[in-house]
Amino acid sequence: MLDPRRVVLFRSVVRAGSISAAARDLGWTQPAVSQHLQALERSAGCRLLERGPGGVVPTEAGRLLLARADTIAGELHLAEEELAAVAQLRRGRVRLAAYPSAAATVVPRAISLLQTRHPELDVELTEAEPPEATEELRAGAVDLALVFDYADDAVDPLPGVVRVPLGEEPVDLVLPAERAAGLGRRPRLAALADDPWIVGCVRCRAHAVRRCAEAGFEPRVRHVSDDYVVVQQLVALGLGVSLLPRTALEAYRHPEVVVVSGAAYGTRRRALLHRTAADGVPAVRALAEALAVSG
Amino acid sequence: MLDPRRVVLFRSVVRAGSISAAARDLGWTQPAVSQHLQALERSAGCRLLERGPGGVVPTEAGRLLLARADTIAGELHLAEEELAAVAQLRRGRVRLAAYPSAAATVVPRAISLLQTRHPELDVELTEAEPPEATEELRAGAVDLALVFDYADDAVDPLPGVVRVPLGEEPVDLVLPAERAAGLGRRPRLAALADDPWIVGCVRCRAHAVRRCAEAGFEPRVRHVSDDYVVVQQLVALGLGVSLLPRTALEAYRHPEVVVVSGAAYGTRRRALLHRTAADGVPAVRALAEALAVSG
DNA sequence: GTCGGCCATAAGCTGAGCTGATAGTGCGGG
DNA sequence: CCCGCACTATCAGCTCAGCTTATGGCCGAC
């Protein structure tokens, strides 16, 4: 009864945010998309989109349909990958979401490794923080999500999603050179109780606060930026101290900051998420392996 | 790339067993279906069906696609149900698979109960033994599966499938009247070690053999029929003794057989299976409730 | 007010995809 | 053995689903 093509079209429209935008994405004209949606709403028996200037927003019914449409689109994508593999064409396309510092370090290594092993495999990279990456995975917008969490704040995966641990990395203390001079080789966090702090994304901020709380104080957060280049610039200018995961320091290291490692600064865990439904897809497995090796 | 309509059509063809049969089901002509399949194979890049004179059989690639197509069709069906519910039309359609003796007793009660509560709800009943019913559920051909297993031979549900226990029913001993006369009020199974036995489906047979083994003998199986009417006819003619679950005796009771109950004869467990994906669908929930009440 | 985004509607044209006819092929029965 | 009967592919032709272009209305920003 519901035309499945129109269901996936509906999904494109919601994701694009407007009928016109979806039409542009698809290389169609706006009325074509508009007519399909009307036909879909007619066969659904109820309105699926609230039209407004500025775009469209799904109604209650639309949100229900969207969830179904997500898994339909996901299955279609997986089917294409499987068939491409069977057809020996290996013209696979894998979509990966990764957090910024990994996108700058592990991911490029993995992609170049993959290119030598499977030259005809296309990787599509989206930069996204773990919560967004997980959501995109669930919605079938990506096949793999490279995420992190902190050892003291583990996050449970969603049902239907498999979590493969990829190892841990230490979190390091980052100090202005002149500030480091006044401290020992391995300063205790408590010594920095009165310094201004610079923190990153919501979860990194929570981690920093927990570590400091354990050392007996609440940090004065002066600056917030989840860009590790910005954070190091601020530190280098003496504007505060910060905690940064090793990968971020590998991706970019400001020459004038001092980096100190120590167990008290915490540990971050890297993990790779994929839908159970995508278990057997060769292109996905190949990228997952390359990431595991490069990690 | 793959047209989802054609993917669903492909599924219909495999389920129908031939291109012509699928065309008849859909009210189309055979060339129309044939052309769509060719287009699908073209965009898949490989052959999906082995064509033969007796119909078609999916290739390796076809089987992969079929699995994806099953979940796509299932999601589409669920989406339709959800939307129908939202549209307040309540013109729901629920597909139920049930084993024969339940189909004759609990199910009609549940359906008539449902008709009074939700007159616009259509129930589509398929008779199927538990293994087939489970498979049909997995493949999205039905929404609910009413199954049984024996307490001493529990079956684990598949992933993605929820099992709701619906209670237990005793298994009774069924004897010819003249045979019963020579035994006590509650005969021990061992007393029937030399009688010919009549058993039903594979799993019921296994259960009978286990009960007898516990009583110290291996039954001589003379007749096999999973039709409880046939079994009782055979017993009434004095051709053997049998074990039948209470529901089967409720559905049909031959006037000339003697029925004895006793713990040693075993217990059968009824359960209702549904896909987790169908959790929230109102039509499915309504039938599930009606079955639970009628059970 | 004007402009620039959004949406819907109308009318017209074109090709995707239907039908009907035909031919090829393997299997079972007289 | 050959005929009948299933099945499938292929061809040609027509029709309408669904595209396009054109237009108008609505709302918010400037």
C-alpha cells in the first residue's frame, strides 16, 4: 500500500529539512518531490509533515514513519553493499563517523591502508562527536562510528548496535611553559586548584571536573572549546591549563606548551560501533579491520 | 540505486515460487514482473534468480537480498499499521500464525473478543507448527506467532523476537475404553510399555519418547499423525494409546476414548512471539492482549 | 515595501512500465 | 515419441504516472 520509494523519499526530505532542499539533493525539481509527498500522505491517511516557511518538520505520524524509513534505507544500503561484493566489483562505499581528533590521526592512516588493500573502496567520512555519531549510526546515515568515552563514565551502546573496543589512550595535562616551571616533574592536580581551566566538549568537561573533584577541588572553567588546536593556543598564551587526550596531542602539538602524563589525569577509551545488521558486509568489515590495525 | 519497490517485488516472487505466480498474486501480467526483475538484476550487477521450468530459486546473491527484503517488507507493514492507528481509522490488519489445536480453540475465542472490542480490525490466521511459525515471524510474513514447547525441551527465541509466556497446559493420556478398563484410575506409563503408541508432530513425538524413557521403556510407535482428530479415531478403534495436550482434547473429544490426567504425562507451555520491532503497533498489541485473556 | 526563501497548484509532455502476442525450453503423460 | 503444459524471455505498442515549466501565495528578514 505504501510505496517504499516514497517512504525513502520522505526520509530524504526530513533529513534535508525542506522539500526544496531534498529536491536539490536528488537532482529533481521541487514540485516533483512535493507531489510524491502528497501521494504518500494520501495513502498514509494522515499528514506527515508540518509545512512552514523555513522548511518542514515531521508530525507525530511522520516521526513514526521516519523511524521505519531509517531502517528501510539502512537495509537497502546494506543490500547494495552485499550485492556489490558478490558481484566481485568491490565498488563498496562505507560511511564512517569519527570524532575530530581521531579524524585527524587514526582515520587517515586507516583510509590510506584501506586504499592499498582495496583500491575500489570509497570511504565517506563525517566528523561527529560520539553522541551525534551514535545517533547517525542508529539512523542508518553511517555504517561505522568511531567514538570514545571515559573509563570513569562508561556509555552503554544502543540495542542493535555492537561495540568493539579499540584500546585506551591516556589523558595528558597541558600547561603553559612558564607555569610548568614552578611545578615538579609530575604535578598533582591539586596544585592547579587555583588556575583557570580550559575544557572541551560536554563529556570532556565532565571528565575534567571529575578528575579535579577527586583531587579535592572544583576547577574554575575560564574557556570552553572542543577544538584541540584552539585549546593549545590558549594554553600557550598562558590563559589556563587543560587536559587533552593523547590523540589530540598527536594530531597537533603546539611547540610552546608543556605536556605531562600521569595516571591521575584519566584514560579515554576508543571504540568502534556498528549495527548488528551490518555484521557480514565486506566493505564495512574491511574498514573496521583497517581502523583496528591503525588504532 | 536499488529501487525498493523492485526489492519488495523480488521478495514476492521468491515467496510465490515463480514469476508467473507472483504476477497472478499481484494482479499483473507475467512480462511486467519479468521486466522488473531484469531491471533489478541489472542494477544489482549479478543474477538473483535461477530460472527453471518449475519456477525460480534464489541464487546466493538472491538469498542475501531476500533477507534484507524481508526486513524491509516487515518495516513497511509495521509503518502502515502505525499510521493507520494514528489516522484513527483502526483499519488494522494483524497476521497470526498458530498451531492447529490452538487455532481451533483459543484463537477463535480471541478473535471474536477482538471483534467486539475493535470491529475494524482484521485478523489473518495461518496454521503452522511452532518451527514454521517462528520462521514466518522472522521473515515478517506474520506479526504474531502462537507457539508451544514442552517444559522438558525449552526452545530459545531468536534474537529480535520477544517471547511472552501464556501459561501451561497438562498433557493427558488417551486410551481406548476397553484398554482403560484393565488399568487403575491413574495408570503409570510403565504399564503401557507393550502397547502400540500413536504420536504426533516431531516435537510431540520426542516428548512422548522422553516421558516413556523416564518410565523405563521405549515406546513402540505404530502410527504417526499430528491431527488430533485422527489420533483419537485411531485410539477409539483400539489401535494404540497416545498422549495429547489438553487443548487438543478441548478442540475435539472423541466420545469413546478415555482421557486420564497426571503429572507424569508432562506439561506443554504456550507462548506468544512477536518481533521487538513490532512492540508498539496497536493492532498487534490488541490481538496479543485478546490472546492472553482468552488463553 | 521589496526581496528571497518556502510551499502548492496547474498544465503539458515524455518515457517508464504496463499489456498482449509470440517464441523458446524442460518436464510428464498418452 | 511427440504432444501438452507449465515456465520464462522478448518484442512492439500504448497509456498514464510522474516529470517539468510556469505561476501564485505565504511568511520572515532587511
